[in-house]
Amino acid sequence: MRGKWKFAIMNFLSQGTMRFGELHRAMPNIRQGYLTQQLRELEKDGIVHREVYKEVPPKVEYSLTKIGKEFLPVTQAMSVWGEKYIELLKETFNEDTLEKKK
């Protein structure tokens, strides 16, 4: 699912402003380049705000925009639904059906 990382980023940022390294440590299974890409897309979509401080070394912080915060209940509802759907699939199909055919 392509959106899972964006949902995760939004979930972490719902707790407050974070720097890139903090986000990456919170999600160790995402590649650094892919995290950068996801953050850029969320920023382009107006969901995430990127604040660059003119320091040496540069300091960058990420936070949710107002519309990003308003979108959180939607992402949380989708996550709950997704978990229920996965359980339904597990109950409906046996393990042999879910495995890829060799």
C-alpha cells in the first residue's frame, strides 16, 4: 500500500513538530530517500509544512498544516478499516489461498 508511509508520517507529526532524523528513527523500515520523497509530496499537497532555519548546519522541521490536522480523523478511520479488512481476508481465505502460487 503506497499510502501507508504517508499515514505513518502524519500520525507521528500529529504528536508535534519533528526533524527529519526523528521521523526516520521513528520509522526505521523506510529508506531515507523514500522518506524525503513522501515528505515532499505531503508538503506539495499542503498537508505538511517544512520550516528551514538558516543555521549552520541547516535545521529543518516538519509539522502538520491546519488542513493536515483536519485530515487526521480520515486517515485514522482508514487505518482502522484496513485492519478490519485484513482480518476479514484472513478469516475468509486459508493460508494456501493467500500464498503466491509457485
